[in-house]
Amino acid sequence: KCPVGDNGFFEYSVLLRGIAEPDKKEDRPALRGVASNMHRLKESRGTVRITVVSGHGFKIQKRRFRKDDIPDVYCRIAFESSKDWRTVTVRNNQEPVWNESREFPLFSHGHFVSVDCFDEDEDEGDDNDVLGGARVTVGKLLLASGPCPIELQLAGKPTGCHVVLKAEV
């Protein structure tokens, strides 16, 4: 906390990455406080369970001379530097339900959960279509204290498609 004015204060926290503990020979005064608190940056605050609950707003792609394409939706979820995971594909559904969870070590509420959604193409030669993606902090998901709809974006623009995520400590 840092005082501001007569009765106010400014509260902040700092997360440092990529800073090594100083050698004993080169113990610089400016880094003493950082070095003494480095152990706290490495400690886990427990685990967080991230759940991909469901999605909605996915659209049927109209086609000429062929059957309309109802999306076969799956998600790829990444949590900070952990290995990402892929949900199962929910076939022919505009409102898929996954209810898939994974647990990760929690070091900071500021860590990001990234989710990207795809329409799986059954043809071997076709690439899966990107439906959109989003990033949200674990803190925001925890503050929602339940399912939290996140709007997907594509090329920086909202898609109208949402993925519902949930985080539990």
C-alpha cells in the first residue's frame, strides 16, 4: 500500500518474471527485497480446476448445392505454460455441452486461460475451421463464482459465439 493524499491509499502488487536471484557476491541493494521474496513467486497457491462447461451461438453454415454444415465444435484450452488440452468434439450441435475439467497449479490469479474453438471437418484434406478464441484471467473466472460466459473473437471482432468456463480453487 502507498498513501495518497490525506485519507487515501493506492494498493498494488507486482509479479516479476525472468528475474534471477542475485549472487551473494553481487548482492545489489535494489534487488535485496526482490531476492528475499523470490521464493513466494515460485510457491503454488494450491490448484485450480478449469471446466469448459458449454457453448452457444454457433451458427449453421449455409451452402449452395450441398447440405448445410451444422458445426462439430471442439475447444483447445491452454493455461499459462501448462500443456493445452482438447475437448471431445460435439457433433452437429449449435449449443455443445462438454463439462470437461483439468486441474492446474495456481501461482497467480492473473494467469490467463486461453480457449480456441474449432469446427471439425470430417474430410481428410480440409483444415478445421476456426470459430474464435478468447483469453480470460483465472481471477475473473473465480470472481464469477460459477459458470462464466466468454465471448469468442475472430480477427479482433466479436463473433456472437460464447464458451462457458468455470474455475474452482
